[in-house]
Amino acid sequence: MANGPPDRLLPGSPGPLGATWDGLGTNFAVFSANAWRIELCLFDPTGRKERVRYTLPECTDEVWHGYLPGAHPGTVYGFRAHGPYQPHLGHRFNPHKLLIDPYARQLIGQFRWSDTLYGYRAHSNRGDLSIDRRDSAPAMPKSVVVSDKFDWSRDRRPNTPWGETVIFETHPRGISMQRFDLRTHTRGTFAALASPYFIEHMQKLGITAIELLPVHAFLSERFLVERGLRNYWGYNPAAFFAPEPGYLVGYDTDEMRIAVRQLHAAGIEVILDVVYNHTCESGETGPTVSWRGLDNASYYRCVPGDERHFINDTGCGNTLNLSHPRVLQMVADSLRHWVTSYGIDGFRFDLGVTLGREPSGFDPNGGFFDVLRQDPVLSQVKLISEPWDVGPGGYQLGHHPPGFSEWNDRFRDSVRKYWRGEPGQRADLAARLTGSADLFDKRKRRPWASINFITSHDGFTLADLVSYDHKHNEANGEENRDGHNENWSANWGAEGATDDPAILATRARVARSMLATLFVALGTPMLLAGDEASRTQRGNNNAYCQDNDISWVDWALADTPQGKSMTRFAARVIALRREHPLLRETRFLFGDREILPGVHDIDWFDERGEALSPEAWQDPEARAFTLRRAGAGRNGETEVLLLMLNASPGAVNFVAPAPRMAWEVLLDTARPDATPYALPDTRYELAARALAVLCARPARPARHDAQRQDAQNTQTAPRPRHDAPAPDPRRAPGSPDARESGLQRARDDAEG
């Protein structure tokens, strides 16, 4: 537009949606079924001054569109939508409010909280039924035309099989804010993810995928800003196609692409935590920044017969209406954009149940799941769901369709309860150790469908889990009312920091035992960033608004004796998983395959080496047991593993079950630095609250054991399964039905 902008737009095309540069100009297209007119506003390169305003000249199939010759990448723009302001009917058009393009692939500028962001007069007696006529543009970021060209020719996606995947959940900003070896302007950005130090750390640990907390551009809630805080986690999206500007050194989105390419070169996949269940516009008293002003009644689920108010299955004020084909298209287009334009390898869907809601409720065969499963691009990436929301029937762990993995909070709680010493936990932990077949063995799903974790961004860190009995969220400004109240944590003698060597030793051992449990269990393990170096949030279990050293990973910890020890142990137990395929089994196990005489693919024993009877499984005071696994090892040879677990307050003498084998002790969480060694006999003393892994590689069992087994086989009938399968934990004493108990957890977990 060297000779100035034209007087009007050309008709252009209704597709693709968003701003599309063709080398000569840019086509603008935006959906609105109920608008009367939509205007395109162009700004100077800084986004501060509006230069010209056009009416989109055409509307085809409810898509408003126009073509601007000469408009090139870098053009700064926004929309204004004219239509009815009738909140009681679900319509909230207000042309005084500048709107972000729902398909904007880059934003420039920042939100500046003021009453002008509201479509209504904030202090009117009529509330949101009033209309505010002040221009919101000065308080709004602007959309930017981009070209999205990037050289991916040298990129090779790792395509790590699910069975070999180890996930590292981290915050794109917090992972590097205390990396003092980086330049100040690089810390907290995507560029830091490409730094050799970070990549080397991931490789030393054995991580195959990083899962980034939301990277979509987002808005911090006003009540946080007024307290001097901000939304650190980012679960408040303002643009589904644009990376958060605060994570870029400049405004060059290629910084994120370069980071992804570098991670791929190191064999590390990149998974994004994405929020498509709600937006930053909140409920009826929230701001108008995009979808609300373009077509509130289409983009959101309103209460039938009371369209002024929103259905709030998310706990965040609004719920996107994925039953509308254009809204579902927007979500699918966004996902495809991140895969094709940024090289993303998978997604974790926040409040995934909301995405699968149809008018009748959650449907694992609903439109959202169908679209992803049949899409030639999206069906090829890793798909993970947070299987709950706060709506009716909101706890749906184990009920997602094939192709999806799910965050398994039952695993989290079971591991925490067992190692805290809660009574009656053996049966439930047994189910979790074997891939949670009670939850996922349906529709030909595999154990990797269970995303196993002990800690995540939402809740205590691993170090805090063994250091605090109670949450300490005072810094959040809500008088410690926020966050989970039941964390199944234990401080082991003192609340918080202590220099008592006995308490510190117990804490470290329990933390190692939980970490080892995570990596010896079937399923897909996820490690929270910093847990490998004993990161603390000082007891804060809801640090969503703490963009400071409470949340940031403290890299100096990795250089302390405690941090070095924990990092070595984490790397060791991940390597153990990698080196022993039995720990990465991709089939559910039922003890119906005899690998060696008297040895099945899975068997269960008490600490004396005796098969666990149904009565023994129900013993509420029993806190020790042995799991035996058998099958092919790394080189195809037969391998047998013993997992000995002791959550008792004292040491327990374990006896390896028959048949007799030559055992090697690979790991003992009470002796984290001990090298593997041969066990001289069948007895092993395991310290309190510790886990051990033993290995044998017999070509065949010892002769006298084989003869004894043959004699037993002639006296007993063949069995299709092992004698004492772990009972269904849902029917174990004191264990409520999963759906009922999970609903309360779903409400607690809904914020993240």
C-alpha cells in the first residue's frame, strides 16, 4: 500500500478464515451468524493508532470477508462487529469494542485492564444489560498478518512410540527464569527451550517429550492484576492461533519454531497443553475482546431460555459451544495450525470432558473426538485428555475413545496414599502398577492410555508432598482458601523446611520411592519439572498466579548435594525403565501366560514369597508386597523382575518367591547410590518406606525347582489366570465407586 490504502476492499473469499496473505495482498474472513456488519480496522505498526476502517463487503455462508491489495505480513488490524445488543437473547454486539481475530496468528501489544474492555457500563445499575460506548482499542492487543513461512526441510519428528514415551511437564517461562547463564532477555522465552543446557538436561534424564503449559496468548484476570499478581499458568486463552507474546524475545514467532526444531533434533517431542473449553471472556460480566463481540450466541453455550447467562461446565465463567460446526472448525483448525506451522507433536486437552459434551452430556463418540480421530493430521499426533470438568457427570476417567490417553488422578492418589502408609492400599496400587486395566482395558485400548503422574503443575511439588501436611497458599491473596485441601501428603515430623537429618532422610527416601513407583508402573509416566532436583513451592499447591520464584524452577538446586542426588536417581530410574521392556509393556497383564514353569507374565506375592490370597489382598494393615514380571528382555532373552514395595514404618525381610533364581539387585530407594549387585540368597531386607527392583535372566529354572513344579502340575488342574489377581479396587473395603469419588475431585481440579 505504498500509494496509500484503497477506498474500499475487494470482495475476497470466505476461506480460509483469518488473515491470509497471497503475496499481493491479504484476504480477511471472519465468521458471524448474527452480525449486521463487520468492520476491519487497520493500525500503525505499533498498534497504537487506528489509520483506516473498512466494512467487509461480502458475507457468504455466515462468513464476512474482503480482500485488501497491498496488505502484507506485519499489517496490524482488528475487527468491530455491529449487531443487536440484546444480552437476554444472547447477543452482545458492541462496535465500540475492538476485537481480536479468532484466527489471529500473532498479537502485538498487551491488554491494559480498564472498564473500557467491558461491553457494558461496569458501574451501571443495569449491569451487563447496559452498553458501554467507549473505544476499547487503546486497552487491546492487535492482530497481525503473518506469512507462516519457515524452513522445516531439515526437521525430523521423533515420533516416539507411546510405550517409550517419558513426559516432562514444564512451564515455558518458569523453566528458564532462573537460568542465570542465559541473557536476561532470553530467560522465560521459547528461545531458552532451545538452549544447549536445557536440551542436555532433558537428554541426561531420559526425557522423550516436554509438555508445555498453555502457550496460546492469554489474559490475566483483573482481580489478579489489581493484587499485583498475574495468571502465570495461562489457562485463560485470548487467541487460539497465536503464541503468547510474553514468551517471545521480540515479536518473531519463528523463535518458537526454532525451539521445536532444536528439540526434535535432540529426539524430544513437544506437546502443548491447550485450553479449548473456555475463553478469557468469562461470564456475563466479563470483558469483550473477541468471540463475545463477534457472535456470543454462536461461540458460547448459553442457558436455554435464559441466554443472558452462560453454561459453566468449566468453572471459568463460560463454555465454548463445540456443538456449533464453526466453533468446532475453529478448534480443529487451531490444532492443525500448531502441528503444521509449529511442528507440535501432541496436545493435552484441559478439561477434556467439556470438549466431548453434546446436548445429552459427555459422549466419547461426540463430534470433537470424531473430528480428531478421522483427521489425517491430528490423528497422527499424541492426544491426551484431562478427563473431568465441573459439569454434570464430569468425571470420565477411562471413558475416552481409542487414540486418547488420559491423566490418571487415580494413579496419583493411590501412590500418595500407599507411601503415606494409609491402610488398605495394596489392591488399588496393584491396579495402578499394571496400567489401570480396571479403567482402560476397554475398546482395545492399551496401558499407555494411562498418563501416570504423582505431581503436576496443579498441586504440591514432589518435595512439598513429603514436607507439608497442609497447603500454604497465603501468597495467593485468598486467605489460604484456594487449592486442594486433601493432598495425601505427609511432612514426616516437621511442617516445611527443617534441618533434622532423620526427617530429611525419610523425606528423601519416600520421594524416591514415589518416583520409582512412577517409572516401574505400566502406562505413560509424566514428571513435573523440578521434581528431579527437589524443587519446592514452599507449600503452595495452587501457584497459578505466582510468576516468581515460588513457581520458577530453581536451577541452583541441581547443584546442591540433595539436588544432585535426586537428579542422579531420577535419571537412573528412567534408564531402568528404558533398559527393561517389561516395565514398558504395551499389553494389559492378567497372569494367563506362563513364561517359565511356575512363572507367569505377572504374579503377586506377600513379603514371605507366598501367593497373595483374596483375603490377603483385603488386609487393611498389610503394607508390603511383591510383584513379579516375566517376559522378553531387551535382547529377546527371558527376563524376570521382582518389584518389592514396603510402605511399613519399619524394615521388612522379603523372600523371593519360587522357583529359585539368581537375583541381581538393580535398584533400592533406600540405597540410591548403590550399584547393582548379586543377591547371595533369596532373602532381601528392605528398609521402611522403600522400593527395590531385582532382576533374573534364567534360561530355565533351577533343576530341583523345575521338578517340584512338574510335580505340582500333575496334582493341580491347569489355571487360566494366576491364583490371586488383584481385586477390582472399586470394590475394595473403604474405596468408593470411582465415578462418585471422582466427581468431587473433578470439581477440585477444574482450575487446571
